[in-house]
Amino acid sequence: MNQEKIGKFIAELRKEKNMTQEQLAEKMGVTNKSISRWENGKTMPDLSIITILAKELNVEVSELLNGRRMTKEELEKLRDTINNIIEYSNKEKQDKSTKLNNYFIVGLICILIVILDKQFNLLSYIFKNNIPDFINGVLCALGLLFEFIGFYNNNNEITFKQKKLRLIKKNSGFTI
């Protein structure tokens, strides 16, 4: 983003509406010095008021941030790109949700097998000696592990796999 270009565009739009910096500042809830700094390209409007400013100046947010009026084709292309990004993000969230559900299901199945074996000695029909106890221990550990991974990934944006990739890239000199 070119702050100077955006500032000149804000000034141009303000003048088209026959507004002074003071009048725009009053409508935006900022000082006229803030408007002056925006228009001189020294600062940018706060993100929290970008949409309000765009609406006040009768332009799209994308036009405001590009510092120029955009054609309908450009706006449509931008909307398509944004929609594709949103769709991709939603698919990623859905995939993560499915993966978390699978962790919880596998963990619960492992723990359920251990509980059923303790109640009905199911594994002793299949295995001899101390092997059922070993399998119970392994299943219990796996069940707890899958549950903890599921809870951890559910509460954190970065998964174990993502952390591992970051660590590998960090150690290999690549940046993410």
C-alpha cells in the first residue's frame, strides 16, 4: 500500500463531497490533524474505521486501500479472489474439525476397548499369558494420547504438524 497515494485519494474524495478536514474529522470521530496526516501520507486511518471512512466517502474499502477508483471488472475480480480465500479458509477449518473428531474417536475407541476388556476379559480369549495386560496398557496410552492431541489442537491454532514444519524450516534456514 502506498500511503501517499491513499492520502491523496482521501483528500480528492473529501473535496468531491465539498467537505473540509474538520467536517470529515467530526463525522469520523477523529481530529482534523488526523485527517491532515492521512491526506499527507504520514499515517493511515486505523483499521477499525476504514470501512466507516470508505462508506462516508462513497467508495469500496478496496478502492480506498488501493488509492484509486477501480473498474467494475477489477472489483469483481477482487471479490472473486476474496471469496476463494474465504472458501479455502472454511475448507481448512472443516478439515481441521474432521481431523480433530477422528483423534477423539480413535482415542475413545482405544479407551472403550480397555474398559470392556477389564469388564469382560475379551483380550484373554485372543491372547495368552501377560499379553492382554500389555495390550491394555498400550491401548490406554494410545487412547489418552489421541485425546490429549485432540484437546491440544482444538485449543491451539498451530497443530503439532505445523510446529514440526516450522522447526524444520527454522533449522534448515528457510522462513515461513
